[in-house]
Amino acid sequence: MAESWDGSYDPGSQSDDSHYFERLRVEPIYDAFVCPLTKQVMRDPVTLENGQTFEREAIEKWFKECKESGRELVCPLTQKELKSTDLNPSIALRNTIEEWTARNEAVQLDMACRSLNLGSPESDVMHSLKYIQYMCHKSRSNKHVVRNADLIPMIVEMLKSTSRRVRCIALETLQTVVEDDADNKAIVAEGDTVRTIVKFLSHEQSIEREEAVSLLLELSKSEALCEKIGSINGAILILVGMTSSKSENLSTVEKADKTLENLEKCENNVRQMAENGRLKPLLNQILEGPPETKLSMASYLGELVLNNDVKVLVARAVGSSLINIMRSGNVQSREAALKALNQISSYEASAKVLIEAGILPPLVKDLFTVGSNQLPMRLKEVSATILSNVVNSGNDFDLIPVGPDHQTLVSEDIVQNLLHLISNTGPAIECKLLQVLVGLTSSPSTVLNVVAAIKSSGAIISLVQFIEAPQRDLRVASIKLLQNVSPHMGEELADALRGTAGQLGSLFKVVAENVGITEEQAAAVGLLAELPERDLGLTRQMLDEGAFPLIISIVVKIRQGEIRGARFMTPFLEGLVRVLARVTFVLAEEPDAVKLSREHNLAALFIELLQSNGLDNVQMVSAMALENLSQESKNLTRLPELPPPTFCASIFSCLSKQPVITGLCRLHRGTCSLKDSFCLLEGQAVEKLVALLDHTNEKVVEAALAAISTLLDDGVAIEQGVAVLCVAEGIRPIIEVLLEKRTENLRRRAVWAVERLLRTEDIAYDVSGDPNVSTALVDAFQHADYRTRQIAERALKHVDKIPNFSGIFPNMG
């Protein structure tokens, strides 16, 4: 026997192992044990009529070949004819062989046991493990022998070997030992063996990893072991990762996948799989599981953090089922469904899937139902959150029926019910329902419906009160809603904010917060910017509360880079400039507005803001503000005080001489400055405004042209205004605006400005040779509004395209 373990054996295929181990003998072999055909020890010896003994399977094969080939039936050993194919079992011989085999195997197994320790040579350990495999493959009953001999713990111990070859063979042997044997699996599951096997999964692209997966697949066939495997930290995570690996052996991937399928028998494992990105088992349980499992899995789905792509897949897979549970289940089931729907509705694409699945009607019903069947308030909050998620995904909500009478979300009674809930529930639900209205008012197709419902219900007063709510989310939602509706109900909003309630001041407190630039600040200043700009009472209140110096300081800090922000910077700055510009609309009526504009040199600030490249609205509003300031210049210019004439000069006019006063503004004929009289000429703003006439945004061009037109307005020296524009090279850009004909407003303003320019003979002479200008003026004369047609007619007379009859026909007036 000793020579059988000399290390010359090289493990090969299973059949090689069988031949090898069958040649290992303790007792000598007897010729009677060997089949003449197979040359191997017989397991089921049978005797022919002539007394010759063979392995049953071998002699039956011989008979079959004789018959199929048409040969004479003869004994394969004697070649003599046989009259019968009867086979007589050689029971005594079989028993003797079995006893002989058992004695040999017992001794060999004992030798294998002695070799299974970490101190044995690698070759001896490997031969022992292979022999155990051979025994188990040879007879299933030998698995009991292996178990009874306490070999399983010994094999497990070999997993700690320093030899990778030994560890691989040990994993392979364990798989053979536990295959289809629940008792052996139970022994392997004892202690930390399963944890040790799982550790081998972390060995990337190794034979050990492949063997460990094969062993776990076999162990996972036992339902009792599924929970054990799943309880090992990282086991399911690694297996899930293997199933999606593109570098893994295909066979290993398939085994990992099948192992996970087996582990699905345990609910905790299904949860772990979902947590690690394998959601299908959980979704299948929601669709097909028993009621208790459906409830459990839906609840867990509501706790999961899902990425956006997964939310869409989940919505498509179980959205309808969850909605059905929400419709008809008990409170506990509805709670689980609502929490799951809340999770998957938070992404625009998945929310749209839920809309198609019919989520809106039951949501609205849950919110509005009162009485015995109503949802608890905590679940109404979840319903409100889902509705907010769904509405803010964007859709044609004026087309989707949600009520029994085919009402939609923007039907007047539905909106009024929402407004009623907002006024009669807690802050959490109020916030979500306000967000619903924010979503509905963000769409041009539905905002007017909501505005009509707010007006008819008189809810604007209660909505304005939320501006002072202590909860930030509630404030943000209310401010955003009011911002959305303000273009359509600015007067009502101004009335609600004007007074002593303090909401206006609260808005400015939000704007003034020194926390960077937040969404709340951008929304608050956006709301303020939408209020009617010519509302004198509101502007006076802002002046009294010191709002404008605050706005100015923030704008300056932004310009100097002291306040930074990325996401909300643009709307925040645009809103600030719009709020600040409202001061310039009340200069004629409000002395404090003039005082503030002078103290803070607003004209200079707006000239600086003209150069905010990329911020079209800032440039447009700044130009509008400069137009207002410039229009007021002629009223603020200090006219020179002439000394009274002397006595002689008063009697003899020939002796009087008009004094020469220097330093006067040639445009306004008085003492001007940018700071005190807002003179654009003194502020060197003309060139900057002319540069904007080439802007791609026609609204910016229109505002710039309007500001430039104040240089040509009645009450100023028009010829000097033309001269200023000549120096600033602004004549041709103004004419180009006329020629481009981008909008009707631009044409109207351009025709007015060009007519003023053409009053100068040199310009009229130069323009008269340009057929394009004549064509543009003729077009305006023929197709524009009445006032513009009159101005175009005068312009055409300046270039002699229409005869001037005023010198021919006397004035009959």
C-alpha cells in the first residue's frame, strides 16, 4: 500500500481516479474477482450455462452485440455456442467480493484520514481528498461512511491550507460529499464553514472562486441553509456582483445566478438582493407572493434608496399592482403601497409611468375623503407627497380625469378643495399641497385655471400668510406658488402684501439672509420682481422699510464677487435688478425715490449693469431703468440763474448784453451730473446703449433704443442729441434696427427715432440715397399702427419721398 502513495499520481478525470483507486489494494486480488471482459473487479457477477462468470453489464452488452451483428451466440471466453442467455447471479461470489472490497476500502479510508491534516505533504492530502471523492461517486451510501468517519470536519480544515491546490480540491471534495445529502450539508453548515466558503468568493478570477460558487450552489439547494448563507456579511452582495460581471467565467456567472435563485426562498435574502440592486425577486413577490409577503415586500420597497433608472423599471413592473393595493387594501396594505409609490414617484420618468397606470384618481380620492373610510393624517401626508412628485413631473393635467364627474386636477372645485386642505391641515401636508399647486402653475396650459380658482375662492390672503411660516420648506413652496401666479394677479398680490401684516418685510428678510444664494431667496426676489412696477403705494412701503438700500448692497456684492452661487445666481440677480428698477418708475411722484437714486448713484449702477454679458434680462431692465432716469433728467437739471439787468439796460435794451455761462449740459441746457440729474450724456452711457442695439435679444434692443430715444425727446435739445449719437456712432445702428423689422414694438420705436434723426438735414441727405431705409419707412407708413404711420409719413417727407404740402395749402385751422 505504501507504494500507492508515492506522489507519482497526477489527478485527472473522474474515470482516471476510479481506475487508479481500484488498483490500490491491501489484500491481494483473486482472479475469480475479475471479469474476463472488463478486467475489473466485478460488482454484480453472473454465471452462464457453461459455468463461466462475468460482470452482468458486460455480458449483456456482449449478447446484444452478437444479436445486432447476426453472429452466433457464443461464450466470449470459450467461443463455444450457448443455447441460452440465462444469467444466474453468483451471490456467494458477490458477497465475497463486497467483503473484500469493504476491507480494502476501510483500510484505504483510514489511510486517507491519517493524511488529512495540515502538516501532511501536499501530495498525500490531495490523494486523500481525491479518494474521498472517488468513494462518494462510487456509491451514495459511502457519503454516510464519510460522515460517520468524521471526515467532513477534516476536509473543512483543509480549506485553511497554504496550498491553493489543496484548497481547491477541498472545496471540490466538499461539493461531492454534500451533493444530494441533507445530513452532510447540515454538518458543513456548522460553525464558520459557510463564512469561510464565502471568503473564497472575493478571490477574483481564481479556481477557488469557481469552486466556492459551485459549493454554495449545492448548499443553497437546502432551504435550511439559505438563511445561513444570506446571513454571511457580503455573501449576497458578491454573488449579485458576479452575475453582472463581464470578465467572469460564464459558467461561474450562471452558478452565481442559480445560487441567488435558490436563496430567494428566504425573505431576508430577497431584501438583501433588492438592497444590492437585484430587484426582480422582490418585485416578483409583490406581484405573485401571498398577501403577507406582498405587504412585507411593498413596505421594504418603500424604504429602499433607488437610482432613477431603477425607479422607472420598478414603476413599469409593479406600479399598477401597488396602485390596486392602494385602492382596495386595508390601512396597513395601503400604507405599504403608498410608501413604495412615494419612493418610485420622485423621478420624472417614473412618475409619468405611474400617471399612465392611473395613480391620480385614487390619490385625489384619498386626500379628499372624510369620514370612516378616510386615511390617517400621516398617510394623507404621503398621498400629498406622491401627488406633488407626480405633478412636478410635468404633464397635461388639464386632460387627465381624476374625479367621478371627469374633473381634472385644474378643475375649479378640485383646486378649491386643495386650497381648503392647505388652510386646514398641518405644515407637512400644507407644504406638499402647495408644491402640487406650484407644479400646476408652472405650466402655461394650467396656470390660468389655478389663478381663476384662487381668485374665486379669495384664497390669496391665506396663501400670502405662509410667507411668514417658520418651516422653510413651507415658505419656499408658498413663495414659489405666489411667484408663479403673480404675472396673472399682480394687483391682488400687491393689495395683500401692502399693509401692516409684515409679509413684505418677511420677503426682504429672506432676500437678505447671508447664506449664499438659495432657492428660497431666488423665489422671494422673483416674487417681488413680478409685483406691479408702477404701484406707487407698494414702492413707498418698500422705501419706508429700507428695502432698496438692502437690494443695492447685495447687487454690489455680487458684482464684486463677494456673494457667489451657481444654480440660483442668474434668477437671483435678475430679480434684484427688477426690484431695484421699480424706484425709477415713480420718480415724478415720489421725492424719496429721487433722493434714494441720488444718494446711491443708481444711474451709475445701472450703466455698469448694462455690461452684464450673458444676462439678457439684467441688461434689458437696466436699460429700462436708465430710460426712466433719463426722462426725469430734464426736470432735475439746474437751470442757470441769470443776474438781474442793470437800470440802464432795463431802459435801453441796446445796452443789455446776454451773459455767457459755461459748463452747461448741451442736451438739457442746465447744470447736469450723472448722480444728481441722471444725465446719460454726463454718465458716458450712450456708447454702452448703442452697443446693445446689436444684441440678439430683441427685448434688450428695444429697451436700449428706448433709453437712447430720451436723447431725442421733446424737452431736450434734439439737434444736440443727434450730435451726441453721431459721436457715439449710433446713427447707423438705429437705422439697422428699423431695417431688420424684428418685432412690431421695435419697428415703432425705430420709426420714431429715425424721424427725429432725419430732422437734421445732413442725415436726411445721406439717408435719402438709401433705398432700403425708404422701403422700411414706406412699409411702416402702409402697415403699422395709426400713430407710427403718422411718424413714418413725417420721416418720408424729410427725405422727400412724400411731398410736403404744408407750404402750398394755407392752414385752414
